[in-house]
Amino acid sequence: MRSKQARPLRIALVGTRGVPARYGGFETCVEEVGSRLAQRGHDVVVYCRRLGGDRSAELATYKGMSLVHHGAMKKRSLETLSHTALSVQHLVRHRTDAAVVFNAGNAPFLPALRAARIPVATHVDGLEWKRDKWAGAGRRYYLMAERMAVKWSDALISDAVGIQDYYLDKFGKPTDLITYGAPILDAAGDHRLAELGLTSGGYHLVVARFEPENHVDMIVEGYSASNAELPLIVVGSAPYADAYTQRVHSLADGRVTFLGGVWDQELLDQLYANAFTYLHGHSVGGTNPSLLRALGASAATTAFDVNFNREVLGAAGRYFHTAADVRTQVEDSESDVALTVELGTLARIQAKRYDWDEVTDRYEELCLRLAGRDRALSGAGHRAAATDNTVVELAPLPPRPIDFPAAEQLVPADLSTSELIAAPVRRSA
């Protein structure tokens, strides 16, 4: 918990879809950490994404956090960037003591925050450039954004040792290792399962966005080739991946049920807590909240074999590389029920290593460290101690503030990804 000597701060959380959390790990982190920071007396401002013109359901506050809503372009390559552009424009005019920007892809807007003397930490997430959806110009953009995040952030946040090692090896840049928390689902119940015709312990479960690097197709293909008796329940969708979604569905047999996105948290928790096994195919995103939720639900987990997942699961998991591996692991899980139950118990033990209160402690310490720096410094780089006592060399502040143009000019509607690479931060004439 926060030290009694820690002074209240005004903290901005930028670059996500916002809260209430209905989508993705960043949003869950913002809700869990932001609400706890608010409980500790800090003034937390969360920038939330608006899609469409209906503002009737927008909240001004949520769990003690103040919410600021801005629109976004409904185009995959520009949705996040357009929203962050508008959020940063607002933030530089309503300064906070510290800001946390989520996603290294938002790095083009960091110079504006530094120019406004707002200390900023960037949560770099996973290795976005490895995602298949960002081929070509998108991949080049994310590689460039990584370099910008290193240069213009006062601190970097990684959520997995593998990500921390990547930034240290490639850029020589230390990061603050702050994972996510794992919700412990002690009393989820099972009364909602009847709505779906399911029973406790009577199904295998997948929860994932339909993207190639999440290997939903591999899981469905391997399961369909197996002799499994329990059905496979697939939760997830992909608003920009119709072809991939069609591929996943084409690989399924009659034992596979697709639920689409499930935004009802009670139902989702019960699906995790009552699954016989949970199959996790994520491969590039660092520590994954869906995996942590499965562990906290005591779900015996079979994960794609990559360092991020082994870091979380350890000996509590089964692993796969191919669809054939999925087939084997699913069949083995049903043939050795005792081992499967034991792995679920071990998963719960692993989950207790990931505590949201401790995660919040780390964010609070980081924000206090950021806010305590002399924001008036300019010119030569500024040195500050990282949490591991490593000295971090910070990039110099820009010589003068950036003069923002009108909001609609920050990311024009016809701006392509390649154009954004060429001009990541636009200045007015």
C-alpha cells in the first residue's frame, strides 16, 4: 500500500479504449490500477475512446476515476493513433503530474507531452511489429515507434521478462518490470452456464481475439482432429479480420461452439472457473491477462510454447507448438483427469504471484518518481535512478512547446500509415 508520506498526484492514463474495461489487457490494467490509485487519494484521469456519435451512455466518473472521452477513426491502422492524438491535445492543455501512455505505437505523441513538461512513462506492451496484421508499412511503423518510445519516454514499462530483455538487448534501455494482476475467482459460481447448455467441468475453453498470432485456428484444428468427448467453447471475435474468422470457423467440427465476444463479466468468469481446460494461443503480447484470469480460476491450462507463457505458467501448464500437439494435449487431459485437476491447483498457486495491489504499488512508485523530477530541465540529458538502482539516461526535453493545430488536423481522415511514418508529429505552420 501507499506510504503515508506519498503526496497525492494527478495522473493521466492514455492510449487505451478506456474504462469500464471490456476489451484487452491494457483496459483491465487501467481499471484495476487506476481505481486503486484513486482509492489511495490520487486524481486519476482516464482517456476513453468513443466510437460513434452517441454520448448518452458516457460516464463522467468511474470507480473514482475521471473520464475524458474522444472519438477515433474506425480504421484499424488509425483507430488507436487518432484517439491518442486527440487525448494528448487535451492533456497538454490540462496538465497532470505524470502520464502513463499505453502501447509503444503511440510514441509519436510523446514529444508533445515532454514539451508540455508532463513526465511520461510508456507501457511498451508486447512486440507489436511481429503481429501478422501489421505487415509492410505497419510493421515499419511499429519498429520506428519502439525507437521513439525509447528516446522520448522518461521511463519504460514492460510486463514480462522477455519484453524487458528485448529492450535491454536491442536498445540498452532498462525498463520497470510491472506485470498484471490475476483475479482470484473463488466464488464465481456456475448458475449462468445453463444459459449456454454447459455444465461445470464439461468443456474446454478458448478466449482470444481472432488474430493469427493468437493461434485460434491452430487450437480449433487440433481439437477437431482429436477424439475429445468434451466440447470446445470459443469466446472472441475480430472486427478487422473476416478472412481469418472464416478460416477458424472452417476448421471446426460439430463439437465446437463459437460464442463471439462475451462482455458479461459474470458469465465470462463462470466460463473460466468451470472449464475442464483452458487453451491459450497468444504468442507475442507479453504477460497476458486472459492467461492470468485462467490461472486465478484454477483452470488447467494448455498454452502455446513461448517464453512469455512459460514465464507465467511454469510447471503448471501443458504446452503446444502445432495443431498435432493440441490434439495430443486435449486427449491427454481427458484421459488423465487426476493430472488435469492437479495442474488446475498448481495454476491457482501461480496466480497468487500476480497481485493487483502490488502492481499498483509499482505504478504509484513510478509516478511519484516521475513527478519528483525537475521538469524545468532542458538541454543535456537528465539522470534518474530506476527501481533496480540502474541509472537511466533520459532524452533531453524539446527546446520549445509544440503548438497543436485543431483536433481534426492532428490525424487527418485520409492519413495513411506510411504518411504517419513520414510525419509522426505534425506542427502548425
